[in-house]
Amino acid sequence: MITGAPCVWVVGTFDTKAEELRYLATLIKQAGVPVITVDISTRGASDQADISATEVASQHEAGADHVLGGSDRGAAVIAMSEALRGLVKAQLQAGAITGIIGIGGSGGTSMIAPALHVLPYGMPKLLVTTLASGTVTPFVDIYDVMVLNPVTDLAGLNRLSRMILANAAHAIVGMVSHATAQPQDDARPALGLSMFGVTTDCVQTVTRQLEEEYDCQVFHANGMGGRTMEALAQAGMLRAIVDVTTTEVGQNLVGGVCDAGPDRLAAAAKLGLPWIGSLGALDMINWGPRDTVPSKFDHRLFHVHNAQVTLMRSTAQELARAGEHIAKRLNQSSGIVRLLLPMNGLSAIDAPGQPFYDPDADEALFSAIERHFVQTPQHHLEKLPLHINEPDFAHAIAAAVRQVLADG
């Protein structure tokens, strides 16, 4: 049955994982937290769960038969995922969900994860998946999904899986029972700031200068961080973007691992949201371990940051492309834009005596920006004879934020 009572949802395929799902639900209930079990099996009818697979499937816009009536398991998994997402969205609006815990292998994970993404930030969402020891990006994406590796396969209970599933149950009980309410007395507008390790000095100084007036939310410019910041802006959760570290633009153009996709910088332009930023870490393209760098780049200058991160120096040609792209994207904004250029270096390792110091390459970036950026009463470009991590540069960023938001 679908209920309006607020509960933790325990979600999975009861045709293959009923024992584990019942175990989770029992532990959560014993801890005093209301629970609802949800079946997302795509084969075989079952009445083992509070919300049956047929009830979930009926939420699909094409009807339950579209989900359960075919022989193509891949299509059924996709359709059940869509149905579950629709059900969660509707029940969330009705106040019926306090958190979701799901378990699954590859199929179950692919069905459950999109539904977890419907839940607001801060609402408990826990996924016990056999995929946890691999790449989790597809099912975590830009959301605060907690992932737990079951160690053994989800194929019945044993002494190890009982212990790990108990930890999962008690984790979501703790999160639901001790939820931290949104502070009602914090009226500070939220700012989204982008940071890399090599621009940390700048962003931390900016944050210290602004945090009394603004709720400073710093995002790691590793691809996912930029996407998250853009998504929060689209959702109306940010007053302005303080985009110190735009390296993700270069990563997208060249193919680095910190690629946030082609829509980086699009949110502010689309919404007319105030944008104050710079060119942090555009001097580098990120890769994984050195032996994972595509062979076509073997002739390039590299800096091994650590065993898992290899940095490649951006060329003048790549920087010129990035500069043109950034300028043209910012030109599209109907809002206030302040772009500050750190003429003496873009990152901690783009400085005299550091491995990526190359003023000529950086000049190609600055020149492209100046050629393509259209200055207007709303859009200003400022060249500063400073390194990005010098305190005075951070002070200039903070001052620009204050001025823009005071005016707007």
C-alpha cells in the first residue's frame, strides 16, 4: 500500500533479495523508526512488500504493463526506474518519506539511484551496492548519496552480510532520528565558490573575508563540483557565483578527467545570476595515474601531483580556446559579470620557480579573453598585476562580490 505516513523506505528487488530487505526493515523498525518496504522486481508478482512491484510500475506514465509485461529485461529495468522515480517524487511531496535505503547489484542500483536523486539535499539516502568498490559516479552523480560496499554478494544472509546490513540500517536510523534542521536564523545569502588545491589560498582568503555576510559554499572544481554548483544555481539556491577556479572549462575542451561538461558557466548566463570570477588552474589539465594519460600527449609537460593525479601543462593554443569560450559564454549573461585576470599566474604551480610557470602560454589566454570579452555597463574585465594566490588578488575578488551584491 502507498501511505502518507512519514517513513523510511527500504527499496529493492524482493524476487532476489527479500531476505536482506526484510532484515533491514526489521532492524529499522526495532529502532523505533517507521518503515515501508518497496518492491521493484521486474519479473514475478509478489506481495512480500508494503508497496508491490505492480503498484510501483503503475506509476509509469505508460502503465504497469509497460514495465512488467515485456521480455526485454533491460527495457524493464529502465521503465521500473522511471516508475520508482515518479512514485518517490509524488510521495515526497505528500510528506511520506523521511529517507530511503536501497540495496542492489547492477540492475537494482540502476533502478534505485535516480529515485534517490529526487530527494532534497540533506534527506538521508543510502545505497548498499555491489558496485561500491568501483566507479560510483553514475549513481552518486552530484547528490549526497551515501554508498556502502556489502563486501559479499547480495545473495542471502551470512554472518558478514548481517553485520554490514545492520550497520546500514542503523546508519539511516541515526540520520533520520538525529536530522539537523535547516537553521532558521541564518539569513545570509548563499554564494557558490569554485576551488582547486592549487587555488586554495585565494579561495580560503575570499571565504574568510565574506563568511560573516554570506554563506560560502565551496565546490571542488573536479568536474562533479562544477556541475553541482551549476545545478544549485539553476535551482535558485545561490545568490551569486564566485568562480575563482574555471579549470573545468579547459578540461572539457581538451578531455581531462575534471570535465564538468559543456554547460559549465551556463547557469549564471541563463539566469542572469551575478558572476564574479577568474581563471584559476586553467594552466593545467588533469589525468589519473601517469600511465592512464592518452599516448597522444606523451610529448607534453607533466607534473605528478600524487600517485592518482597527473597534471599536464596547458598549451598556448589550448588556453586561447579556453579564453575565447569563457569570454563568449560570459557575454551571453544578462546579469552582472566581473572577470578578474591574475596576470602573474593562474595556480600555485604557475609561478616563478614552479613547474608550470609559462607567462607566454598564459598570455595567450589573457589575449583571447580581451579579444572576445565584450565590456558593457554590466560586464567588466579587470587586469591585475598579481598572482591568483596573492592576498591582494583575493581581496579584489571579495571587494568585487560586495560591490556587485550591494548594487544588485
